[in-house]
Amino acid sequence: MGTDPVREIVYSRRDRVRYSRPSSHWYKGMHRRLLFYFFALVLLLHAAAQPGDRAEYIGGTLANIPLRSSGVIQTIDQTYFVFLSKQTQMKIPYERINLVEYGQKVDRRYIPAVIISPLFLLAKKRAHFLTIGFQDDSGKQQALIFRVDKNDIRAALVSLEARTGQQVQYQDQEARNAGKG
């Protein structure tokens, strides 16, 4: 007789047929493994879907890019600095970039300190800004300002420094410490 993976036939002393299920720990272990593999796959697909560093266009001299456009900046291309968002796509040749500047805006968390606890005054909220200066096709100087995610700023700075040959200019010593790690 073949065995059914869900039910297994067990014969008792009096030759009565009784059905039993596999132990519940088998189901729990399998369930946990399937959940683990599912979440690992979701994380892998999410990481692969966004090649580049998360950024938001804050402002600059170009009027064709909408303000507060969220997207990604890519420095993996050998020739171009790329900004991609839902509204626009922009490529700037690295040889035209003549300024790479990094700065931070540090704010205290006043509202949570008033509402929740005064200990929030000790916490700082940092915004990381990347300024790219370049010459456009007509030879005019242009500038773009991006707010870059804190986890992506170091990789973006190192890549831009290597690709453009320009040294990163830091706005202050605190930005220098954060940018160099």
C-alpha cells in the first residue's frame, strides 16, 4: 500500500483502521520556511527593480524638471549621470560636471518632543543634499539639487568623484564627517 502524505493509515490491535495526520511541527516548520523564502524573494525583487540611489529633486536652474520629483540617481553608467523619475529622465555627461557638493540640514525634533517626550530634543533629523553643477549644451552653467536617502549618499559621492574627476566639496565639517564615513 502506498502512503498518502496527508494521512497515514495506522492499524490498531483489533484491525480497525485509524487515520492520523503528520505531526503539527512539520506544518509549522514548512510554513515558516515558505514565509522566509517569500519575503526573501520580495526583497530581492524590490532591490533589483530600483538600480540607483533614491533621491528627490529639490530645485535648480532647469525649468523642465518638476520640483519635488522623487526618483533615482544612477552613477553606474560609464558616460552619463542619470536622474530618473516618473515625470522626467535626464542624462548629464560626466565630463560636463564641474561641481559636486554635499551638505546636510540638521533639525531637532521639536514636535515629538512637545507631544511625546523631551528626550526627542536629543535626537537629530538629518537631510542629505547633493548639488551637481554642470555646463549645458549652450555653455551655460546649470545646477541641480537633490535630497538623497541617508543610506545611499556615500555610494553616490564616491561614484561621482571617481567618474567626474572632481573632488567633492563639503559645506561644513559635519557634512565632511558624514560623507566620508
